[in-house]
Amino acid sequence: MSNPPPSLPPTEPPAPIPRGLLTATLARGPLLLCLDFDGTLSEIVPHPADARPLSGVGEVLSALVRDPARIRVAIISGREIAEVRRMLGVERGIWFAGTHGLEIVGADGVSRLATGVEAAQADLAAARAWLARNIATSDGFVIEDKRVAIAVHYRMVDPTLARERCAALRDFVEAKTPALRVLRGKMIDELLPRGIGGKGSAIRALLQEAAYPKYVPVYFGDDTTDEDAFQQIRDDGIGVLVGSARPSWARYRVDSPSEVRRVLAELAQELLHTIKAPSR
Ligand SMILES: [Mg+2]
């Protein structure tokens, strides 16, 4: 096996997020508020291209970016940045990490690719050709080519067939494309350059971008691909799992994207309130 075994999360499931936790943390210092998109700001939909943020999310985000010295908002997604921007409809003042951190837009607003992406291009081309021969979109697979990574969605595929084809894909990657790894998420297998990217590394890059003053990282995400980020910030940040209880590196949990919206709206309220009344 060339893949290192993933470290297992604590078996203790995360606790419901205490009311007022984020506003209390904000009172002590600035937050780097990192948000996954699918399943966190949007409900999961059968076809990935149809995802939309929950109603009201755009307004809440617009309110949260008003005072970047106190709250810095970043979207961290497996999607390409351009696509998340289009779906959100808000982008002013927001930082982005797309394609699992292979693509970053930070303080200067300019998109940059992670170092090492180029080295995987030949293997990505080989994988692209394999997918064209072996994965039939007529079976319901959706192949999303993000240039620096390729996602294979199988939400609409017969489960037995999906299992069989994805196993074949993983065997191919293991045997033929040493520069790639397979990242497994909810009804999705993604081919990424090995050794770079991941949402944990995206948070590190964004924290570096924020640099000074020291921001406390907060991260909301719903998927196994978010565990990397939860683990990264477990000791000095606030990880919030979105969805039903399960073992996770996140310490806290909310039930659904609409709960995320509620918690963010409270935080936005607090931010606007304290902008208007700078009594201290
Ligand atoms: Mg997600």
C-alpha cells in the first residue's frame, strides 16, 4: 500500500455546539471563519451542478465580511473556486480554497495553484483516458474534470455497479498513476495529486495568509473530506460537524445546513451590533 493509513478520529461523537460559543470567541479575538459549501451552506442534491446555497446564506455572508479585522470569511470546497463563486453569488471580501486546497484566493484576490500540481498532470491525463474507457455516464456517473483534479460522482448509480467501478478505479490509480491519490467523500471519489492539497492544508495556507493578528480558525463541514481540517484545528480552533452524530475530529456539531445558517446569522448579528456601538 502506498497510501498511508488515515488516522482514526476519536470515537466520542462531537457535542452540540453551545449557544453563544462563536460570539464569545469573537469577543476574545478575530476569527478565520472557514465554511465548506456542499452539505454545509447548501443541501446535497442528486446532480452536483444543481447545488445552490440555502436562501438567506448570501445575505448572512455579506454581513459577515463587513469587518475583516474581526471576522475573515473563507469558503473551503472540493469544487473549483469559479464554480463556488458562481453558486454563492457573493464574493467580495471572501477568501477561497477550491479543489480541496489546490487552488487558493487570499488577500490579493488572485487565484494561485498549489506548488506541485504540475507534476501530476501526466498521470491525470492517463486517468482521464482510463475514465473515458471504463466509466459510463449512461450508468449515472458524473465525471467532473477540474483540470488539477478529477471527481467521479456516483450518487445516481446502482450501488453494486458503483462499488465495482470505483474499486477498479482505485486499483488503476494504485497501479498506474503514482502521482495521484484517491480522496473518498460522500458518493464521490476524487483523483488528486498525491502529497498536496486537502482541506487541512487549505486551512494552514489561509491562516498564513491572515498571518497577523492571530485569527482563531473555525471550520464547518459535513463530509469525511472535512476531517482533515477538523484534525488540523482540533487544539486551537473550533471544528463543527454538520449532520448526524458520528466519530469525528470536530469537537462540535450542528444538525443541518439550516442550523449552520442560524449560527452564522447570530454571529453576523453580533458583529453588526458591535460595529455600530464601539463603546469600548
Ligand atoms: Mg461538504
